[in-house]
Amino acid sequence: MTERSPAQRPAPRRPTPPGVQLDETARQIIEQLQQDGRRSYAAIGKAVGLSEAAVRQRVQKLLDAGVVQIVGIADPRMLGFKRRLMIGVKCEGDLERIADDLAAIEETDHVVITAGSFDILLEAVCEDDARLLELLGRIRAIDGVVSTESFVYLKLCKQTYSWGAR
């Protein structure tokens, strides 16, 4: 194992969801999957000191507990989505209900309740400006949505999911 620079050293551990135990080996497995979600169980086992079968079982437990997902991340532009954006939403009322309503919209792929200027931030993809206009109308029609502000992505400069397992 190579020595990590101070910038690469893990930050202090954060609490895990109730009922989920993440030991150092689980964290190493997660890091291996973040580097390459297609990495074989045998290769992960070699890196973390477990058998292929043990890694398979541990990964399945992580999947079942909702700790990890293993998905293919596609470039929306290559799939015909010309608009990718973030929308800030100001709300009145039950933020969790409004967030659930926003999450149910097909074009949204990330919805978070926040602190700051906006109550909710969401990311969305649309095929074109006509679909974006339609999406904004549907969002503004949700009971409790006071206003929205759209931030159209002009260029994706970085997208990574390899922050490690703290």
C-alpha cells in the first residue's frame, strides 16, 4: 500500500446510518468500487486482503443496506439531453413533501433540502428548451413552491464520485 499525502489522507469518520457497520475493510471495498465500479471481486479481494467470495458477500450487504449503488454514469448530452441544469427552489410549508414531489418528476436526478438562499436544490436534464420550459411550469405548479431560479450548465468541468469512505 502506498503512503498517502496529507491531502489524500482520510478525513475523520462520519457516522453511518443506524444498523450499518462500516469497518475499515468495508471502507476499502467502497474506495475500490469508487475507483472502478466494474472492478472484479477477485481484484478487490487482493487489494483488501479478502477472498473473492468474502468480497462478494460484503458488497451485497452494502448494496442491500443502501450504503452503495453500482451504476453506469452516462453523459446526458450523448443520450440526447441538450439541457442540464440546477434549479434553486424557495418554498413555504412542508419541505419534505415538496422535495418528494420534486423527486417524483422524471427529469430530476438529484434533489436536496438545503440551508441558505434556497430551500431545495435539484438537478435535472431536459431534451431541449421546450421541455425545460414545461419542467419549470410543473415545478412552479407544486403547492408550496414560491419561486425558482435556474442555473443552466454550460460546461461540465468535473464530475467524480471518488471522495473515499470516511
